Amino acid sequence: NQVRTNISSRFKKPSLMQSAVGMMVRQAGPGFIGEVDASGEITGRRLPFMRIQEVGGTVKLPAIFPKNRQALWFTGARHPFASARPHNVKIPARSYLVLALQQRQAAIAEAFTNQ
């Protein structure tokens, strides 16, 4: 499905996020409603970070102190740190759901006009 493909192309380790994506079709009167969900409602695998990846936002990180060592070491850092102060991290939007709808919009419209 297009949502899983988009997740795969946007994230380094996509399998956990892909496992939260579910699809369901249900009858609504004389027609049908198709749902694609990444909140975990359908699959039961709720991942709270899925929304912020789709729409972007700011995360407030608390102060971090070492537990088992004398200093913290972050990948890519030039030197160790005694602690990390609280700070905000801006996460850019990396749309995978809305993008999938846009990518499949013509095929969806065609399916309904050829009935």
C-alpha cells in the first residue's frame, strides 16, 4: 500500500511504523468507506510519535544526566557531556498519509467514475 511505501522511503527504520498502519473497508448505506489508519486503532499497535511525524511539531526534552557513566556521549558529538539541558526540538513534517492520498487521488476518482 502507498502509505507503507511512503514510510519506507522517508524513514531509516520503517518496520515499526509500517506495523501500525491498518486498512479497513466497511459498508455505509449503499456504498463503502475505506479507511487507512496510522494511529493504531485498527492494528492495535499505538505509536504516539506517528502524528508528529506526519504533521510536524515541537517536542520538549527534559534535562538528561548520565546514570551508569560519568558523562553522556551522543553519536556525532565531538566530546562527551556531563549533562544535557532541557530544550525544544522541532520535528519537521514528513507526510506519509496525506501524501499517499494525493498520490492515489486519480486512481481513487477513476474507481468511482467507472462503476
